[in-house]
Amino acid sequence: MGYRHLRRGRVSVAGQVYHIIAATQQRAPVFSDFNRARIAIRVLMEEDKLGAASTLAFVLMPDHLHWLFQLGDHADIGKVVGRVKSLIARRLDGGVWQPGFYDHALRKDEDIATVARYIVANPVRAGLVSRLGDYPHWDAIWM
């Protein structure tokens, strides 16, 4: 199967909301370092300014990224995520990410704010903090 299996059936739809998960190589806790995490978050914010994806929510865990975004016009999900992963890796001097990523296109019946709350609550569920406000590497447009 491998990483090609993740791409099977992937479609880029302008205006569609996607939840992606990208993991670090060998699940190394790359983003446990505060400065490295902030570099990665700045890349996400830069991507917003390009207009290819509008971030709705994200949480950067020590070894993976959850990113909820709305795809822009004429954008390709693979290229957007690939560009973000590439920029983060270059700014952190090397191989950060496992190849590929998991994506889920939200259905019309899924509440975006509920998905966002689930995403940003990851540090609490993982036991990294007892309150979300104590975790520095997340954001959501509703919170």
C-alpha cells in the first residue's frame, strides 16, 4: 500500500474544507522545541497570505500537525500541503516529515467548528496539558 494509497481518490475542490494530518519522520518530537514550532506556525500563516488555503484551525503537536483549512480557488491540496511541509523542512534545516499526509474533506453535514474544537483539543487528550490555554501551538478562528 504505502504512501500512494493516501493519494488514491484525493480530489482538490475550491472552497472545500479539509482536515490534514502530517507526521514527522519516525514520529520524532521535532516540535517539542518552542522555536522550531513557531517557525512551522509562521509558515502556516504565510500560506494564508498566499491565498491558496485559509486556515480555520491548527494544532502543532510534538510529532505531527493537524491543519483545518479551506482550499482556495485554483489550488491543489497536494501542492499546498507539499509547499508547507517543504518550507518548514527547509527552515528547520532538513528532513522533518514522513512522506505523504492524511486528508479528510469535510462533508456538508459535518460542523466545521466541532471539528476545529476536536483538533485543538489534541494536546489535552494526549495529556500534554490539562487546559488547552496552557498549550502554545494552536489557533482557531472561533476561539
